[in-house]
Amino acid sequence: MITPEEKGKKKNKDVAATPLMKRVAAAAPNNKKSFEKTFSKPEQEEIARKRVGGAEPEQDSVRLAKAEKREKYRAIKRRVKEMEIGNQDRIIAFPSLSDDDRWYKLMEFSALYYAYRLAPRMGRKARILQDSDRFLKSQFATSLFNIEDFVAKIKDYEEGIKIDKSKDGVYIFTLPRPITDDDYAALRRTEETRRERLHNVLKPKDMDPAIFNALLMVERQLLPRIKKLERGYYDAVGKTMAENVHRIMMIYGMLTDGLVGKDDAGMAILENVNSLAAGLILLAELRTWPYETAALIGENINTLKKLVLKDFIGKA
């Protein structure tokens, strides 16, 4: 005789589980009795595969290949970083993480020499950029496109240069002689002057150093962390916080340029500062950021708020 429990169990398994049911089961804690009652044996095996890291073997294979490529890239970059210490006679180019094998990266001396000495003569465009990697950041970085074309033509622009390539794809272009300390210092000054000129052109005129530095501190703490938020948290909270930071800087620049009054600017900045604080509380309560991190950022947001209240609104 079939018991009511067995009838229910059989009925549940006869109904195919929806994709949503499988995703929820893979993410939820495993209640073995309920799990076996709800899902057929093949469905249980499929959900178990998702729990250990991949929905299908093919997806696991792609994910594993990307992870291996990333680890190889990091190992290469660590080695190149060490090679750049004291380097004044080699241009070292290593494969980037791009899926396009023609893209290479250079850093430190190699980046400066390529961007300011070689690229202009070769008719190439190169800019020193902020290193976008989340680990082992370099002070100077640039990208080089179409490495094979570069290798084929570099001897026409650097007489006597020696070219070597390692097994993992790193190119080393050794100059006939090292550049002097003065020449290297000049390369660094070129980049520092470029950055300072850009900063002076864009930063607000007649700025209040305390407020501007407080704003920069909040910006430097928040924006890199917002960039790393998971998509759902970014869309719900992070995007608005990034816009708040941008609006505060814009309003402050308009104030110092005399385009808006102090009272209006102060209230608009405070509105965005309070929105930042609200977003920070949400992320902390959702355990997206540790309380310690949120507290540190919160202190700087409060410092900015106090300065605006004092200097713009007249409240201590």
C-alpha cells in the first residue's frame, strides 16, 4: 500500500524542476530530506555540480582556463616588476590579459622610454596610464598594440638594439647602452609635468585646501571599492554613490569659479554627502563592506560634512 507521504514524494519528482528552482537549490543550504523529496536523481546531480563551481563541464573548463591565464599573467608581471628595478637599458614588454594576443604591457622605465622616446618616432600613440591591475601596481604603465609589427620595425629606430623572447612570451629589447641618470630623470619629469599640468587645468580655482583634500580622500576611498561591487549591489547602491562623488566635485568647481552662490552650493553638496552616508550605511548593513572599512570611510564623509557646514552654511 502506498502511503500519502510516498504519493507526495513521487508526485514532486514527476514534475520537472524549473531552472529557477535549481538555482535557488544550488545557492541554499542543503536540507537533505527536502532536497531528495523535491528533485529527481539527475536533477540532484546537476545541482551538486553547480554547488562545486560550475553548471556544466564546458563552463568549468572555460573558467579554469581563464584562472590559469590570470595566474600565469601574475607570475610574469611579478618577474617583470623585479627586472624593472634599476633598469635603464631594457624595454620589457609582456603579454596582457586581453583575449587579443597583439596587446602587450610595459611598466616603469620601459613604459616611460616607449611612450616618450620610441612611440613618437615610430608614429605610434602611447600614453602613460594608471595601472588598472588590482595587484602589484606599477607607478608608470602603458600598452603596446601589435607586438609583431613593433618587433619587425624597432631596429629601424634603435640602431644596435638586441631582441630576445622568453618561452612565456616576454620580449626584452636591450639598448646598445644604458641611458644616463639625467636622461632617466628627464623622462620621469616629463610624465610628472604632464600630470601636474592636467591637475592644474582641471582642479577648482581658489579652492579651500581643507575641503578639497577631504573630498579627494572620500573619492580615493570610495571609487575603487565601488568599482569592485557585485553587479546587483552596484546597480542598487554603488552607482548612485559614484554619481554623488562626481556631483560634489562638479558643484564645488562651479562654486570656486563663481558660477553658483555659496549657500546654494553648500546645500547641494550636503544633499549629496548625506546620500553618500545613506549608501554607506546600506552597504555596511548588508555586510557588503566590513564595518571597520565603512567606519573609516564614514569618518571622512563626516569630516567633509562638518567642513561644508562650517564654511558654507555657517554652522560649527
